[in-house]
Amino acid sequence: MSGFVVRRGAPWSRWRVAAIKPQVWAWCETPLGEATLVRERGPRETPEDHANGGETWTVSLRGGAATLSVERLLPEPVHSLPRMGKGLEGTVDGEPFRLTGRPALRPARRTVAFEGPTIDVRMTRRRLRNRLVEHGNEIGFRAADERWHLPDPTDRAVLALCLFEWARLEDALANPLLSNL
């Protein structure tokens, strides 16, 4: 497969509506099979959870053969990005990991990272392209035609990539000064 596109299954106006019950919100065909996104109401343990209305997002590959789940994620990326500085907790195939996003003035320091004992995937921006890095090695990139090119992807890299696109975490890789213009 020369490349694949990760798209939302619902229009943006519907995408912004809070998820109440578990429901499939997006799907796409990847080099490793079909990936689906299920959004549902997240945990409500603190007053902040009730106020923000965080959701649990679960990305599964090949009908649940591999899964990645993140709690307290919001459909609006502008609200999720400040929380990502501290990190969001998640699980990948039952193992815990932390999702962090770090906007910075220097492009080399902007990154979205999925870090844990069994996952080390980062999204960075280099030479005007988004790059996918796993265990320190670049394994793919997104071309100008919005297609991701991954010659030999792993399950965890594809799961992280799909969540990155569906949650619009790419905003963490943008220049923070451009949002003030």
C-alpha cells in the first residue's frame, strides 16, 4: 500500500457533540487492516472531570486484535492541548502509557508522544511534514496529499497515528505564535 488517509466518519459539527454511550465515530483502512474509533463518556471522578466532560477514546485494529485507549480526551483539540502538557493516561493492549504533547517555539522541540513500557511513538514536524518516529527511528511521514506513508508499520504505530489524526493532535505541532494572529 503506497499510503493511506485517516478521515473522520462524521462531519465536524457532529464530531464536536459529546459522546454519551459507546459508539463508533470513525474508521479507516490501514496497511494492517481496518482501524475504528469508539468514543464514550469518560470517568467522572473529580469536579474537573464533570466540568470538562472528558471522554474515553478507544482505537482498535482488526476488530480488537490491538487496542489503544485514552481517558479524559476532548473532541475539541483546543481544550485537550493544555491537558496534554501534564499528560493523559491510557492503555495499549492492556499496558499503561502516557500521552503528552509539547508545543514550543523551536520546531525541533514540538512533539506528541505516546510513552510507556511497550510503546514509544512520537509525532514530530520536520521540513514542513509530519513525521512518525518509533523507538528513535523515523518510520513514516505524511505527504502533501494528506496520505501517510508507512513502509513497515507496527500495530502500536498505526494505533497512535489514527488517534493523532482523529483527535487533531496535530495542533500541538503548530507554531504557538500563529494562534495569536
